[in-house]
Amino acid sequence: MFSKILIANRGEVAVRIIRACKEMGINTVAVFSEADRESLHVSLADESICIGPAQVKDSYLNMTAVLSAAAVTGAQAIHPGYGLLSENARFARLCKESNITFIGPSADVIARMGDKDQARRTMIEAGVPVIPGSDIVTSVSQAKAEAARIGYPVLVKARSGGGGRGIRLVSAEAQMEQAFQTAAAEAASAFGDSGLYIEKYLKPAKHIEMQILCDRQGNVVCLGERECSVQRKNQKLLEESPSPSLSQPMREAMIEAAIRAAKAVGYENAGTLEFLADRQGNFYFMEMNTRLQVEHTVTEMVSGVDIVKWQIRIAAGASLDFGQKDVVIRGKAIECRINAEDPDHDCRPSAGTVKLLHTPGGPWVRFDTFLYQEYTVPPFYDSMVGKLIVKANSREEAIRKMKASLCELVIEGFPTNSELQLKILSDARFAAGDYDTDFMEQLTGSEGRQAHGHGLAQAEKGGQA
Ligand code: ADP
Ligand code: ADP
Ligand code: MG
């Protein structure tokens, strides 16, 4: 086992990983930007090193700075968390070349799954259903021909896309040219790669993803699914496990597909296969996230498995000490992402100083955050400041517990999306578990549509105008 791990991240996920290390008796090294000097992960870690200015490209994305910090402190492994360098194949390769263990899959697997077009082809070969789509299209005319073959509406998607970017909805051929150009430009600036492909636009659809854990010895387990259809700007807002709308035969088929896919790519460590499911019981592979997921917490709550600890054990060479038959899902868990954002101003990110913080408690209530009283949230990073997670025996009870916990949560100093989360939890369609990825649009109406700043939803708005 490692004696020292460097955490190449910030915010709540850095805190989450430091906690796991402490419980495992592993020393921790935090890296931080100049704007994060007062951040909680810095004070919780055993050692900390400043790696550059506030902008992520100069600090958290500066691979040389991160690797130097590991070398200087003698850290044997790096946990990348989510976002930032977590899906950067080059970084994984550099770690290996520097004799530092990257806690995640191999650089080759990251590269193969990070290219969505290549990932689709890998899944087809593995016999996993994919959304009807095309190979890479290099011109507008080729895109039109492929879209005509697949049938409108379609999505133009960036091969290197992530975080909901580089996606455009095209309802008819006349919109293709503009969608193609804007998606290519967005992808080029965000990912340095303008490669695009076409996918059938599925609607209504549910976003259901499968959590897997794979050790180096070839053992694969699936810890069940997460339902992530509550999204705004293609970003998840609330997640739950198990999904309220998945039949047992469909769940079993998806678990089987996820395990088959993981084995086909020779996957190692924790990973997530994202699927879209329609109302006829079909499901299609959408993409694989080769890292820890924000919403891994709901899976932990219902499976009793600490996913971060297993990431570390697997990276150190340990075998899984349980098999698929030992995976027992108990209860219903819900996570609400708490974002610092202003509901009165188009949900734009808001940051400030925490004047008062009261966190909810009680059995099976978990609040993962990096906030503390008098802490000033820097304006440079993600707007997510915490995740509230609850578990109960029934879904109805879990919803009530979440509402009570949200009401108890007090963050004074800047506005958050707590009220919006309460609105979601109070909605009849949500209570019935009967919702698709268009849920937020229906809940917030035209207001919600205006809130979409980019990508899919904005294109959809244009498409229907
Ligand atoms: P999850 O499926 O785990 O919810 P998200 O898509 O929300 O994943 O991304 C996890 C984190 O990484 C978020 O903080 C998100 O803002 C960030 N992120 C994901 N993809 C990108 C990207 N391409 N560029 C910048 N940030 C990203
Ligand atoms: P990212 O890498 O940005 O997370 P995804 O491919 O996972 O991109 O898509 C993000 C979201 O966009 C999905 O969760 C889903 O809501 C929607 N989406 C993606 N592909 C399709 C599709 N073919 N049909 C309908 N919705 C889709
Ligand atoms: Mg995705």
C-alpha cells in the first residue's frame, strides 16, 4: 500500500479523497493555487504545496507543477479526482514515466474512451448497443448525408466533448450548416479538437449510468445504476440510486452490458458507463467516464462500498475481495448538488464569504463540502460548493429526508440552488419517479430554457423557433 498520496484536485472531491486516505493510514499531499491558500483541502492534508496562480491552466492543469510537487514530497501515487486532469491520457502517461502511480485506468484506456467515436466503435465490437450514429464527419455535406440516413432530429457531437459542451441539436437539414460550424468551433476551443460525429437524438430519454470497479487481476463488479436525468445545460443537478424507473430485467441487462464493456476494454479501477434509455426498454451506450464521478456518493450509500478506498487499493495492486453476487443494494439514496448560483439572475455562478454555515445531520445524512464559516469561495472554479446525500428505506422517505435536510442547511453569504432543489423534490412527476432528461425544462418552463447558456438545450430552442 502507498504511504503517501498527492491529491491533484481541489474543493469537495479533494476533501473526500483526503478523508479516505486518513482512514487508510496514508499520508496526504494537497496541491493548491494561490487563490486556494485558505481552502479546506489544504488544511486537512498532511503537507501542501502551492502550484501556481488561480487560473487552472496555470496551476491544477499544469502537469509539470503537479508532478514536481509529487517528486518533491515523495508521493508514490496521484489521485486526480474528477474534472481537471482526471481524464487526461497524457498526464496518466507522464505519471507512469515518472514512476508515480496514477490512480485510475491506463493512459491507453483513457485515450480510447475519451474519443467518443472510438469508444462507440469499441462498444459495437463488444456487442453493447450504441445510439444510432455515424463515424467522424469532416464536412457539412457529409454531415447532412449521415443525418438523412439516421433520420432527424439528430445531435452533432464533439468526439472529445465533455461537461455538456460541443453538442448541438439539429431538427432539420436547414439547421445543419450552422450547428456543424458552431459545434466544431466550440470543440476546437474547449478541447483542441474539432472532430464531430452525428447521433440520433433520443427523446424522451433517461440518463442511466452504471458504476463499475475493476481490479488488475481481471475481476469486474458493477455496483448498480444511478439515475441522472435531472439536468440543466446537460449538467446533472440531482442524482439517485437505484433508478425509480428501471425494471429488474432491464437493470440486469444493463449490468451485464456494463461488465462486458469493461472487460472488452481491459478496464482497470473505477469507471462509469453512461447510457440513454428509452421508454420501450431499450438502452444505448453514450459514453464512458474513466474516473471517479461526482455522484459516486449515492452508490456508496446503497451499496456500502467506499469507492474511493477501492480506487486506491486497486491502484496499489489489491484484488477486489467481493464479487458480483456479494453486491447488495439496500435502500434509496438521493444526492442534491448545492451550487453557489443566483436564482434571480439566470442561475449565474455567485461566490462570496460564508457568513453562517449550519449543516444538517441525523442518520444517513451526508454533506460533502469544502465550506466553513468565514471562508471566501474564490470565483475561479466550479460553482458546486457541496453535495447533500441522504438514504432511507423507501424513496418516499428519502425525498422527505432530503427536503428536511435542505431546509436545515443554512449557507449565508451567497445565494445557492437550495430552493430549486426543493422545487424538484416537491414536483409530482419527480415524486412518481416518472421523469426524463427534459424534466428541468418542464419544471421551470421558459425560464429554464433561457437559463440554458449553451449546447444542446440552446440548439433545441433555436430548432423550434
Ligand atoms: P459527472 O458525470 O461526474 O457529474 P460532470 O460532467 O459533471 O461529471 O463533470 C465533473 C466535473 O468536471 C465537473 O466539475 C465539471 O464541471 C467538470 N468537467 C467535466 N468535463 C469538463 C470539461 N470538458 N471541461 C471542463 N470541466 C469539465
Ligand atoms: P458529456 O461528455 O458532455 O457528458 P454526453 O455524451 O454524456 O456528453 O451527453 C450529455 C447529455 O446530453 C446526456 O446526459 C443527455 O442528457 C444528453 N444527450 C447526449 N446524447 C444524446 C442523444 N443521442 N439523445 C438525447 N440526449 C442526448
Ligand atoms: Mg456525459
